[in-house]
Amino acid sequence: MSESPDNKQDEVPPLPSSYSLISTLGLVSMISGLLVVLIYEYTKPIIAENQRLATERAIFKVLPKATSRLTFIIKEGKIELLKVEDKTKGDLIYAGYDANNQFVGIALNAAEQGYQDIIKLLYGYQPEKGCITGYDVLKSTETPGFGTKITTDEEFLANFNCLDAKVSPSLSGLINEIKTVRHGTKQNPWEIDAISGSTITSNALGRMFNQSANALHPIITQNLSLLKQAKEKAEGKHGQSK
């Protein structure tokens, strides 16, 4: 007896086996992973170059009198002129020089957890005056409005006309700890008057400046003669090589 058309329509096609499903998922995962790696490798040099250009712009923004700079690395408490092929890890600092090769200041990196994410910036430091003289934000995802006022609020930025970051005679750290105080209560040149309504972000900047200054400013002070003379020595060697 033959099957009726209705019975044929009720037949359910067989489901794929577990092995087939696992194989398909494995293949998709492998292709996805490969694509992620390829995209990462492709974009890595682009991202690195964009970061380099952003840092380069920031150096001359925080050191407006500089027309050239040299990059140094701090490792094991010592400062060395960075060579292109040197991949050693350490804190990078940038010494700025004017058109006459005269030293005009240092640019340093600093970072700290803000309200939403890590805030990264580059700031200018005048070691002879013991002053932090401004900064440029390299990375920030703080809430638009209050969080972004660290780049636009003129009253807040005035804290950095000469934020006191003098090094102690013993070179053990700062004479006075840099700290953020409640808006409108600043009394000392090493205090940062917070932005009203943006305490977390303001405090983050205070912490990052204090940590960076205590760690790096004494080493810079100890090696100030080296930093001042480095440009002329580099120019002299370059001239001799010709």
C-alpha cells in the first residue's frame, strides 16, 4: 500500500549529528579567531603610529618653547639617551630644547584610574623652578560634561600655571605631596582645586601627578646637567660624523 501525500508531508528531516554541529562551530571559531589576529596585526602599526604622533604633538604643546626634543629612558634609577634599537622597558621622558639648543623643560607620561577608565596624559615639568606647567590628555573616556572639563575648565587649568612639585634636598621625593582639595578650598601651590561636580576625575589627576612626580622628579633633578648638555653633545657627534 503506497503512502499518501499527507503522510509524506508529515515526515521530519533528520537533524544534523552532534559531530557535524561541533565541526561547524569549530570551523567558524577558527575562522573568527584568524580574522581577529589578522585585523590586530594589520592595525597594530597604524595604532602605534597614531600614538607616536599624538605624543609628539603633546610634547610641543606642554613645552611650547621647544623646537626639538630628545627621548630618554629611566631604568634602574638612571637616565640614558634612548637609542632607536633599544627595546628595554622603562619610563620614557622627553627633554625639550629651543632653537639655540638650550634646555627648556621635560615632558613626562602619567596615568591613573578615572571615573570610567584609565586617564593618560603628558605633562610639562620645569625642574629648575620645580613646577608642573600644563598637560595634554592622550586618552580619556570620562563622562562628557564634568569629566571632560579637565581639558576645558579655565579655572581648573589655572592650577597648572605653576603647580608646586619641588624635590626635597635629600632627593627622596617631593617636599610637599601634590593633592586635590575640595573646590574653592585651595590654599597652597601644591594643591589642585577640584572641579565642582567632578571630584573623582579631579582626584585622579592629583594622584597621578603625585605618583609620577615622586618617582621621576628626583631622578631628573639628579641628572639635570646631563639633560641640559645632551642636545649640544648630540649635535656635536652628529657634526663630527659628517
